[in-house]
Amino acid sequence: MMQFHKSRLKFVLPLSLGVAIAANIMLVNNYQEVPDQNRIYIVIGAALLTAVISYFLFPQDGDHPEDRDSK
């Protein structure tokens, strides 16, 4: 089973923040007809999806079963 690694957050948080900012800029500039409340939901969803995907795509030491000590 995977363990929570705080060191992954140094990748996850900046990526999520960057995606949220980019999504907001794109929505403001290209999709003015989207209501503000929906725009917020889209930005939050994009940031959360990015966080989940990037958390699992950045491996850490000990994630792979062969990296662990055999007991």
C-alpha cells in the first residue's frame, strides 16, 4: 500500500496552482459567457484533478515493492 509522502506536495501544490491560474485566465479571456459560479467550479475541479493525477505520477522512494526491505 502506498504511504502519504509530504515531499510530493512540493510538486503537487505548484502544479495545481498553475493549472488553476491558467484555467481562470482561459475562462476569462475566451469564455465570457460562462457564469462566474460555474467558472469557479471549473477552476476548482481542474486544480483538484491535477493534484490527484500528479500525486500518483510523481513516484517516491519506497513506492515500488522492490524498493522495500524484504521481511
